[in-house]
Amino acid sequence: MSFENLNLHPLILKAISESGYTSATPIQEKAIPELIEGHDLMASSQTGSGKTAAFMLPALNRLVEPSKAAGKGPRILVLTPTRELAQQVSQAAAKYGKYLKNAKVVTILGGMPYPLQNKLLSQHVDILVATPGRLIDHLERGRINFSRLEMLILDEADRMLDMGFIDDVERIADATPESRQTVLFSATLEGAIGKLGASLMKEPKLIKIASQTAKHENIEQRLHYVDDMSHKNRLLDHMLRDLSVNQAIVFTATKRDADTLADDLLAKGYDAAALHGDMSQRERTRTLTRLRQGGIKVLVATDVAARGIDVAGITHVINFDLPKFAEDYVHRIGRTGRAGATGIAISFASGRDSLHVRKIERFTGQTITPHVIEGLEPKFKPRPASTQKRNYSARGEYRNNGANPRRNGGGDRYARERGNR
């Protein structure tokens, strides 16, 4: 469906056209009309489906008409679980609302100096994008007035709950007018998310485009068994030298490992950098800007980067360390194959990781096909599986032995780690 058929203001349509978008995605096609009509909404869609525009475009459409309430406080409030996602939402708001008179965007998140945030909040604000913890700090100090608020949006609400923000989210909601429109986007709408929605919303509309375990059919998933750290490093070096790698994200288990591996790659001549939770906001912003501009070829990151990074140039995701939880695997590999492009997701696993690999496969409903690179074969025999492994030459070419890359699996849900790695 064309955006022109979604009753959006011509100035918003102009910004959309200049961004290069012509047709709405399924989540945008279903969510935008409901939100323009003023309904509360609970929606789930897979990563990379265009959900940010699905809520931001109707939010901007609301700002075309002047506020009926006096004051300088925000009319739209978007809560996100991470700083990276908050910045992505803010950039989308600025891009799509650049021709609107009343679309001043302010971002409030941890890592930013309080004096700067105080100054921003003292000025006129139309759209406020924030992480819950830092917003609570300002709310308790009386620096935010929600009397003008018309729309509360919870982006990746499941992640906010997993990170322990449930009380903060409820306190923030309590401070907003009951007349507000409430929007919730989440990977799942069951369990605690459903209860949260019921407590915050009035007869919400439900939209489910794809479950969290939806298949990334445009992403080829590969598994490489490794003997030890030396073997893993040699495999990584071999893969990053492949000419098909435009940009890659390499995921590690810890912040220290991310720093160490990024330094090692720099020493080998790669344009590499680390991204993790111990970095200051300025450092993280600078790193992400370089990544988007193509100045970084290999980003070595912890799961802080698994959500909220939307860079079209990322062709490969490499799980140097497997994620602790199966759900995080889905979000990691979703960093490639964006906007309909193809991508490759590679996972390293030791013999001890076989059970964990099977858990990921059960969660996604897909088999991660084992591969072997000639000259870099693992010493131990890989796990038996119904699919045959693919044998690669030293150049990365392989012959398909008739393997079927999928199998049926369950949708088991595993608890997630609380906190931000």
C-alpha cells in the first residue's frame, strides 16, 4: 500500500518520499490507520519490519494540529529500553517531521550531562524520547510537565520489562493524563506484556504481524564448530577477509572481550571498534555515527547493540560467542538483512555449546546448518544432525550436499538476562 493512502499530512508524505520510501510495510499499513483514528494499540512485529515509522508517522500527524493545552511540555512521549534505540527513534522523528512547524524532538537518556538535559527540558518540546530510568530522575525533580501529553508510546516493551523497568514505566504512565492515547510495541503480547497493556490501555486494538520466532528467510544462518580461542580467531580472520563482507557486527559475551577483540582486529589492519555499556554516551554515539558513515567495517559489540541499530550496510553478523539466551540470538542476527536485503549470520560454537545450539534452534524453529572451511576444520566431530554439513573451500565456496536448512521446532520461551550488557 502507498503511504498516500494512509491519510498522512502532505508535509509528512514529502519527507517520506525524500527518504526513498514508497510503499508501507505490513505493520505500517495496519497500525497507522488505527493510530490516526485515536485507538490504543498493542502490536508485535519482527525486527526490521518498520515499526518505528509505524508509530512515529501517526504521532507526527497528530502534531500538525496545534495543542489545545497551554505549556511547553511534550505532546508525544516515547519510552525505549536502550540509549541506542532512543537515538534511532529520535532520528526517525526528526527525519519524518522535518517539514512540520511543531515537531521539536528532545532525547533524554543516561550518559548525557544533566545540565544539558535540564536546559532541553526547560524549552518547548513536542516529542520526548527517553529511557525510563533517566526520565524518572527528571520527573522526581519536577523538571517535566506532562499536562500537554497526548500520546504515550512504549517501544520494545518486553525488553523494558526484562531490564527491570516495569515500575518506572508504570510510574511514568501514572504521571500522564488519563486521556492520552497509549501505544505498545513488543516482540510478544502475552504474559506480563499483556497484563501491562491491560493496565495502561482502554480497549486496545491488537496487531500481530509476525511472532518473535518468525523466520529470517533473507538471512543465511551458518554454524562453525571451534576447538579453542586460537581456532576461533583464525576462523574470524578468514571470514572478515571475504570480499562479500561490507560491514559486520561481531558479538562477544563480555565488555572486556569486546575491547580485546576490537584491539586485536585493529592490529591486523581492520577498521574495527568496540561498542558496549561501559562506554560513555559520547563514545557510543561517535562509534555508531562512524558505523553509519562507513568508517567502521567491523563493530565488536555486546548485546547492547542487538537492538536499535539499523544500518543498511551490515552484511554479516558473527556470533563470536553465542548469546546467553535464545531470544537474543534472534535480535542479533536481525542486525543484517535489513529492509529486504539479504544477510549472513555466522555462529561459533564449541563442543560444549551443542545443547545451547539446539535450544536456539527450538526457539527459532530453524536448523543452523554446520559448515566447515577447508584448512580450518575442527578437531572434534561435530554433533550429528538430520542435515548434512556444507564443505567450504579456502575461498569460502561450498557445495550443497542436499541439506534442508529448516526443521520444525517449538517456540519455547526462555527467561532473559536482566540488565544491559
